[in-house]
Amino acid sequence: MRRIPVTDPPAVAAPDDPRDLRRRIIDALPKEPKRRSLRWALRAIIAWPLVVVAFCLIAPQVGFAQTTAAPGITLNLDNQDGGLSTTLQLIAMMTILTLAPSIIILMTSFTRIIIVLGFVRTAMGTQSTPPNQVLTGVALFLTMFVMAPTFTQIKDDALVPLMNKRITEEVALKRAEQPIRNFMFAQMADDSTEIELFMDMSGKPQPETRQDVPTTTLIPAFVLSELKKAFQIGFLIFVPFLIIDIVIASITMSMGMVMLPPVVISLPFKILLFVLVDGWTLVAESVVRGFNV
């Protein structure tokens, strides 16, 4: 009878020891480069000649700068003619150029024009078309057109005599201020409630003539007056476009198109209406003719 060999059952692999697993992970990580100190030493050996050369080039220049006096900047308060020197005139010109944006916005027709153009874009619902840069450019050139007589008077009465040294800076400033004041007074000729408001808040008596109104009171009153007129014009601009939106919304609701926004359908009709009536020309003409120049 044949004997069948008896074999032991296969041994079950024991779970890895956590310490052996950690050692394997550490061994698998990239080793830090050796001889780091040697590499830094080689870099220092290569770089030190460059440092010596740079020091040799810079040291004589530093010594020369210490022995040579630096040229000074002189600032003369007046010249031989009794007026301001060229340096102070340049400083005053730079100051004026810095404040030019505020002057253009608050003391000219720019405020009313840019707000009206913004109302036109909002009423049409074209979001960012035309972009802000285009609207600002259009408003700026329309402002230059409206303010051309005022700027010409300032040039003839104040700027040219000052450049020819026929008047002083104080006289030129007063002459340049008067045309701007006349323009602001002309825009508030039909309604002076803003001037009365600011005179009352400042605790001063009500003015009898224009000369009694200080410029610090005239400017904020003019700004509020321009804002009020711009919003009145904006209301009139909104009315026809609002009628189109109401009609389109009624039609879409009657047809059962509840999920379709009426603005999507009314936008082409509003653009078509604006193009047919030559809207931009009409708006520009109405705004420009609205100023009392």
C-alpha cells in the first residue's frame, strides 16, 4: 500500500511590523544630497574674486562723492519783476493739473452730461454698452464744446496777460474765477434754492447780489442744482423705454410665455426705437441746448 506524504499547511504571513514599515518608508524617501558644505565652499571660492572687483570699483566713487559737494537746489520766491519765479509757477501749474479732474467735474457741465448719458444706457438696458470709457469721452468733449466760450474768456482775460507779465498771479486768479462764477450763476438763474440753502446753513444773510455769494457756497449749490436737473432729464428719458417694457410684458403674459423674461424681447425694440429717432444726436442736442451759455 502506497504511503501518501503528509505536508504541513502553508504558513500565513504575519502582518508587517509597524517599525519595519516606517523604516521602509524612510528608506524610500530621497536622500539629502551629501557634501553640501563642499558645494558652498566651491561657490565661495568662485564668487570672492567678483566681490573684490566690485569693491575696487565702488570704493573710489564713494570716496569721491564724500569729498565733492553735491549741487544744491535753490528756490527763489520772487524774481526781479516782483512776481513768482519760474519754479513756483511750475509748482502751481502741477497743482492745477492735479486738481483739474475735480474742477472739470464740479465746476463745469460735465456732471449733468455724464449722468444723462448714464441714464440713457440704463434705460435701454444694454448693461455695459457703450462702455464707461466711451461715455466719459463723449461727456468730456461735449463739456469742452459747452465751456468753450468760458474757457476762451479765461484765456483772454487772465492767462494771456499773466504770461505776458502784465498782471500778477492774484489778479489773474480773480479774473479766471469770474467767468466760472458767471457760468454757474447762469445755470441757476431760474432756481436759486440751493444757494439760499447753503447761505442759511453757513449762518450768513441772504445775498442781494451775485458778489455777495462766496465761491465756497456757490460750488456745492451748483453741484446740487446740476444733479437735480440731470435726474429730471433722466426721468423723461426713462418714460418711453418703460412704456415699451410694459407693452412687451403684457403681450408675453397674455401669450402664456411666463418663463421668457420680457426684457430679452423688449431690448431689440428699444434699440430699434432709439436708432429710428436718432437717439444719440437727440440726447446730445437736448443736453447742450439746456445750458445757459
